Amino acid sequence: MKKINKKHPFIFISLFILSVLVSCKKNDDQPNVNTATQVSAAVSSGSWKVTYFLDHDTDETSDFGGYAFTFAASGTVTATKGSSTVTGDWSAGNDDSKVKLVLDFDDALFEELAEDWELIKATATHIELMHKSGGDGHIDYLTFEKI
């Protein structure tokens, strides 16, 4: 009778783990949006919602719950929730070699979003932004997801 080598179970387990890791597919099939032109094209297509807003280390995402943001190619942005509508302006461009999405609102609540947001990463359905305060240096974060 043949003796079983004690290393065999280790080899089989290692091969199984390796096959699982190799077979896992990254769930990010969309190309990245890297330029101001690509950001403009992405946001002006469809409606968006705020899925994360961190302001001065406080999560204020719920303040914008239920609002659908529509970015018109003309440079206006409309946030709608039921019968409530807030309008503002937007633009995308480059500043200090960084792609930025600039938002401007007059409404008191939405004034917190009125900043020049630096692009962290984006796809056609997901945009992550940050803003570093010139005053105290804190960093705010804003994320939009396509509805």
C-alpha cells in the first residue's frame, strides 16, 4: 500500500484557494472618467443622488436623501425631491492640474455643496469628490451615484 504524503492536503487546499482567487472577477466593468470633458458628459447624462456627504467630519448624507440631481448641459443643476426644487449652477474643468466639479447653490442647505470639488475617481455611474478647505484644511467628501 502506498503511503500518503502529508503535504498533499496542503497542496490541494492551496490549489483550491488559488483557483477561487483567480476565478473572482472584479465588479468594475466601467471605464474610469478622468478628464473634465468626461466628467461633464457623465453628470449631464441622467439623474444622480448623493450617496455620501462628509462635512467637517460629520456625515450629512441624510440631508440630501430623496433628492434627484439633474445636471443640464447648459450649466444648471436642479435638485428635486417631491414638489421641492432647488436650482444652482455647475461646471467641470481643470484647476491646479486637477479635474474639478464646481457646484454653486444659493439655498441654505445646498450651500454646503457649493464648492470646487476635486475628482477622486469616477465612472459613468459613480463619482467621488473631495474638497480641502482653504481655511482650516479639513477635507469634505461627496459621492454621487447615478439613479
